[in-house]
Amino acid sequence: MQWTDIRITVPKAQADTAEAIATGISGGGIYIEDYSDLETQVEQIAHVDLIEQDLLDKDRTKVIVHLYLAPDENPAEVVELVRSRLAAAEVDYTLAAEGVEQDDWENGWKAYYHALTIGQRLAIVPSWEEFDTDRVIIKLDPGMAFGTGTHETTALCLEVLDGLVKGGERMLDIGTGSGILAIAALKLGAASAEGVDIDPMCVRTAGENAALNGVDDKLKVLIGDLSDKATGTYNIITANIVANAILNLAPHVPALMAPGATFIASGVIDTRRDEVVEGLRAAGLNVVEVREQNGWVAILCKNGGEA
């Protein structure tokens, strides 16, 4: 069966953002070509002279993110979504696509993807793996819409939720992707959750993951543009998206927050941390904590005046 390989070429400095966007869209998986430290890597196992010339000739200033689509996905629709999200994140890119033969792609993940513990209470476990633990288990497979717990932005949000959810909360997850944050909150004790995403594939995947985890009766997933589908107020709001989208969303967040609510903004690369923090404050939010992990930032906010 033939898959589609969408190749996104970006400057090295923007590779992390492009990778996060590709991960959020991919229905099959991604692969990164990064030759920036080729000599250093090779010297650890061999000698630079042993490297093939065509590899030495690779552009060290660029990174290629390969996004693989299954045969039943529409490449034209996905390419358009990739373009729109890269543009929103102000990424300089070139894009190409071609057919590739499936090489047992889905099963290939299983050699590298295993149970992952996060915080004090959570464990992310692939559906094919048994994991004996007293932790709250979230069943989730790689190759889904963005959010398997392995990317820093998702892990940061999960760590916050692990300590934040006490039971009975109403949650809104903006840009829900795989639905992992909403599912985690529900399994930790939240009473109900709504997930919103502009991508129909993500909405479908989040619903499937909710069913896999037995919380589909508590999670409502909707196609929408950020918060336009939200109703009423929420105790917890998450937005694991890109910096520009968070800045556009911020002015609408205070009206969605119940008394004492927390807004978690993530998906922000550290070079834009101060800009986003100032944007959140300008929107009337009180920034109470900033967490960082490997160049990514999660920002915790309360309503203005709350601590």
C-alpha cells in the first residue's frame, strides 16, 4: 500500500516548531532529517572520512520534517492544513509530497514506543502493552493526532493537570488534538470536558481515544476555531497550541474562566516566552507560574486579581 510523504524543509532554528506542527497533524508518524551535527555524531562511532560524500553535502542549516499519511487520508487537505499552521506560526518553509511504499509503518512504532509515567499519578500506555501500575492509565497509541505525551508541550500540560485536578472540575481543551489532556483530566477525576479543534481528523481521533479510555460519555469533542464552541465557564482551560494562536485567543479566555479557574497555555517555544507572558497579562490574566522543559514553555494563569 502506498503512503504519502509530505516533506517540510525549514531553517534549523524553526525545526522544533515545524516538528510540533507535523506531530499534531500526522495520522501515521513523522521522521526528522537533521544533519547539523553530523560530524560530531559520527566521530563518536567512526571517523569522518568514512561518511559518504552525498551525506557530507547535505545542507546543515536546514531540517526536513517528513510527515507520513496513510492511504485513506486526503493529501491535498492535509497539505493545506500544514501550510496554514506553518503560516500561523510564522515558519519559513518549502513543502513537497510524494508517494512511498508502506513498510509496516504502524508496527514499526512498537519497537520504540513504551509506557511513559508523568507526574505523580499518570501513565501513558500504548494499547498493545501491559503495564502493571497503581497509576491512572491513559491508553494511547503513536501516530495519532498531536499529543501522545512524549512531546515536551504535552508532557508539561499533563504534569500541571496531574497536580491540579482534584475532582469534579469542568474542563475546556482548545486545540484538543488527540484529546489526551481532556482524557487525562477526566481520568484524574474531572466531571466533564469539552475538546475543540479546527481539524476534523483530530476531532475524530479524540473521540476514538476517549472511547478507548472509557470516558467518551464525559468528553464532548467539537470542530471549531479555538474557543468559539465553548459554553459557559470552566474550572480548567488548556491550550496546547502555537504562540500566535495563544495570543489571539487570550482576550477571550477570562470570560470563560469560573472563579478560581486555571488557564494553561503551552506549545510556546522559549524564545517567545516573554512575548506570550506579556500578551496574557495584557488580556487581563494573572501569570502565576511558568514551567520550562527542553526549550518549551507552559504558562499557568488565573483571572486578573487572583493568585
